[in-house]
Amino acid sequence: MTAPSPFLALPREIRDAIYEHYVAIPSGYVCDPGRFAASARKINIAGLLKGANDQPIDLNLSYTCRLIATEMHGVALRINPITFTTVYSDDLRMLALRFDMLLGELEWHQKHLFYSACHTIAEKESYKELKLTYPQFAFLLNAIGDEGDEFRDGDLYQLESFGEAPSALSKLLKQGLRHVVCLDTGRDALRGVYARVESYRRDTKIHDIDGMAKDASEF
């Protein structure tokens, strides 16, 4: 039988003090910003922690046994402060810009579909459920229900999330569109929206992500 470890025979409080002393590094950890910039083209921007002044991070003690690994869990990050520095890269800048444009495009389409097709469920029980679930947007649902197919972008559409959290409006749009696609009239309305948007795209160049400038200095 293996002899019990003298270390594990120590009181837990002493072991915890040893763990903290073992993982502590003067000035703590730093996040290496070079790893972000170097990985930008692969869209893999996982950072890299290292000790300040390039000191190695030694966690070998945690690999000794399962008990020690459990006791050391999170100690290193709790004891050592982490210093982050600003990352600058033209590649990352363009990636962020394109991502922001893509999200803006998706949000625009989602709002357009909701405002143009949600009137098809105005007389359904699901519409009442939306009002109960999202009372802060009851005025919007009432406007859509009253104006029906005439409700388009209008002034309300320009108010973004109407003073509420954007995430709350996003949930309303998603849930409302789920109800819309369950009806034949709803699907017909959505097809009409797609037809109008496609016609508009043929006549106007909008949100041309692929045609955006390739040089970050232009923004």
C-alpha cells in the first residue's frame, strides 16, 4: 500500500497557503496582445497568459493528484492580477468593422420582416401573449395591429429599441416572427417583403459588405 502523502496530512489551511505561495508571481500575469494580432487572419484570437517580465507560469503541482487539482482550482487566477493592454491591428480592425456591418444588416432585416408581417397575427391569441410578455412594447404592437399592412418603417422604426434594452426588442422580434411563419398569411407577407427587398437591391447598392474598403485607414 502506498504511504500517505505528508503534504496531504497537513491541515487544509496550510495547504491553501502553500498553493497561493506556489502560484504567486510578482506583478501577476499579463495577456500577450501579440497573440491576438498574429491570429487575426485565422479568426482565432485566443489570448495567451504569461507571467510578468516573461516569468514562466508553473502549475505542475496541480497535476500531482486529483485532490490537489481540485484544491488548487482557480487559485492562480485569484492570487495573480491580470494586466491587459490595448490590442491594435489593421486586420482585427477590419474584422471588427465587417462583423459590426454584418450584425447591422441582420438586425435591419429582422426589424423589417417583423414590422411588415407581424400584422398577420394581430387577431391571434399569440399576439395577446406577446403583449403580456413584452408590455413595454405594447404600443408598438398596437400600432402594427391598427395599421396592418400599411405599417412599414415609419417614424417608430427610426427609434431603434424605443428606449428599452436592445436585447428585449430582439427577443420580441424573434418570438413574433416564429408566430408569423406558422400562418399561411404570415408566410405570404414575408415573401412579399423579400420580393420588395430584392427589387430594391437590384436598383440600389445597400450594405455592400463585400465591396467595403480593404484599407482600415479609410475608416
